Amino acid sequence: MKIIILGAGQVGLSMAEILSRENNDVTLVDIDPGRLEGLQDHLDLRVIEGSASHPDVLEQAGGHDADLVLAVTNQDEVNMAACQIAYSLFRTPTKIARIRSTSYLSHPEIFCDKAIPIDVLISPEEIITQQVLRLIEYPGALQVVDFAGGRIQLIGLRAYFGGPLVGHQLGELRNHLPTAKTRVAAIYRQNQAIIPHGDTVIEPDDEVFFVAAHDDIREVMSELRLVEKPGNRIMLAGAGNIGLRLAQALEQSHYQVKLIESNRRRARQVAELLDETTVLHGNAADEELMTQENIENAEAFCSITNEDEANILSAMLAKRLGARRTMALVNRSAYVDLVETRMLDIAISPKIATVGILLAHIRRADTVAVHSLRRGAAEVIEIIAHGEPSSSRVVGQRIDQIQFPPGTTISAILRNEEVITARKDTVIEPEDHVIVFVIDKQHIPDVEKLFQVSVTYV
């Protein structure tokens, strides 16, 4: 696939690295030569310096025969203009753009071929908002991702003493929860991946990823740790686009929300837009303010300003002062590895979350959803099985007959609105939505090839 990526920021560069390693023809465009320097030496791609929305730059990047334009610069207007030009001049088949402004996103009707021809809109703010809401909904979870329109969810959490399954073999899970539709997809022990089997014993501090039907999630979580009830008091730091969206969503779910903002003017603006949230002007790293606002009673504290350091420090302070769970928005990958679990509960990476959503629209075969796990080391994908036994390597096959790459497991299947727990003897049928866990994401292209139908299929 020939792909033009516009913008060499964190998301653009991450996508360039992933897609170039998956044998795509990638060209990366950015107006800042410093961002492009040295990339051609260690990545298999082309780089072009220039404005992403200029026709001559897009032509130089190969716009005439590009299969996809991915516009992820920091400016919405540049991304929209680039997609417009790619469509008008080159008839590029697929155009994906990152749009941040809620003013644009609140009018989806403008994004069509007759107006602004963008095929897929990506909103990092909306992605992060939904991610935080899921983590608040399931206290104790390290990661929560949806598949099959929310009917199936994957949860990552740390096993602790007190969970009935901790210290026991996985095979006992079926005895404990005979009707639950669930399967453990992977276990990480001291950062080493373990492929789970029936005789695998769950140990304290294991990081366990399981897939289950939505209605069975809490029951399965209770097998691995003492499950906390979702609390009602939430404190947020940062009233930017994410903070405002999150406060509005939490209000609708009847949470008691306090929102701290250091900019007085912005605090006033946001206060006028929120109905039930208490908006405070101040610094979330101010111990006196946090104490006055009873941070020790907060079920969750989430710092979502534009500064990594401020987010980390305020979340650490909230943790020390008694907040039950702390989360911080952290852009730098090095910071994520450093602070998570040691200093705060969850470090949320906008880059990893956004890249996963983008990959779902770029990957081969019929991929519905892609989610990166463990800071990008593993992936879980929802992929549709097409074809017949004569044209597909998976349709009509039992799961134990399929030659999957090492470390790859099928966890669940959605078939005609029914959630099916994957077993060795489960047979994949046409149009099944298959949830595949891949411990080593380097094997993703091999998984996609398995699900591609032969060229004779119509």
C-alpha cells in the first residue's frame, strides 16, 4: 500500500515506523526539517520537507498514485485542506484526518465528498475521554478496550491475594463461573509473556488480560482481585478540550466532579459550560488546595493538562494524599515506562491510543478494531472472517487446526450478535468477528494474511 503521512509529530512518526515495517511504501511530510532529519537512515521510507496542504508538496510525495493520505499535523485546518486537495487533484481513495476542535466535530455533515472529503475522522480528545471513562467504570483495571460494538471487552488487571482464582489453575475458572463467557488471553509475569493453558497457575502480581462478554466483566474481575465498587467522587486537573469533554461525560453519568484549572479565564469559560461540576481556579500540585478539596475522598484523580511533568507531579501528590486511584496523561514514552505502577496507577498515552484507532482503518484484511497493549508491545485485533473453506485459510477450520504465528490466540467470537468463548474445537464460520490476541505485534502481518481470502473469491 502506498501511504502519505502528513505531520511528523508523535502520532505521525509512530504510524510511519509501524507501517514502513509492514512493507508499505511510506512517505512522511513535515514542514520542520528537524523532525525529518535522520529518519531515512533507520526507517524504510521517504521524507519530504514542505507544507502538508500545498498541492506541489502532495504531488512530490506521490499523490497521483497514493492509496491513502493520513493527515495528522497539529492544525485541523491544514489536515482538512490536505484531504480536500488529495481528493480534488488526485482522487486519493482513502483520506484520514485528525480533527481536534469540537466546533468542527459537532458538525459531521461537513465531512463528505461534496464539502470536505474526509473518509475517517480521528479525535484524540474523544479517544482519551472514552478511555478514562472506562477506567473509572471498572476500578482496578489497567486497561479496558471494546470490541464488537461494546458487546465484548478486554480487561487488563493485576492479580492480588483475595481473588478466588489467584494461586489456582486457570481451568478452575470454568468451575467457578460456569455460565460466564470469558477466556484469559495472556498473562505477563515479571514482564515476560505467558501463553495461558488450563494448568497455568495465576500468581499474585501477574498482569492478566482476559476477554469477556460485557455482562460478565465484573464477575470475572472478582476472580482475580477484590473488586472495588465504582466511586462517585472524581477530581480532574486541566480544563482543556479533554478535561471539558470528560467533565461533561461524567456529569451525564451522575458523578460528583471537581475540575481544577490554573488559567483563571479558562476556568470561568468552562464553569459556564458545565452544569454540575465544581470548577476551581488553582494548581493541582498545590498540597493545601488538594487537602482543602478533600482529595482523600476522591475515588479517582485524573490529571490531563498539556504538560507531562505537571500531570505526573499532581497525580503523585494526589496518590500520597489519599486518592484511591490516580491517572495521568503522559505523552513521552520514556515517562510512561518510568512512572506507571511505581508512582501512580495508570499513565495514559494519547499516542498509543490514537495509533490503535488509526491502524484499524489501514491494516489489511477486514480489520474492525486494533488496540495496543502494554505500551505497544502487544496487540489485540477484531477481524472479520470472509469467504468459504475453499477460499479462506480460517473459515471452516477448527481453531486448533489453524497455523497461527507463535504467541497468537483467539479469545472470543461474535457470531450473529452472540458472543462465543473460543475453544480449541470452535469452528470459524463466514462473517464471524474474531478477537485475536498477538503477544508479538511483529506477527500482525502474518495474522492478516491468514484472514485474507484468495484472489478467486468474489
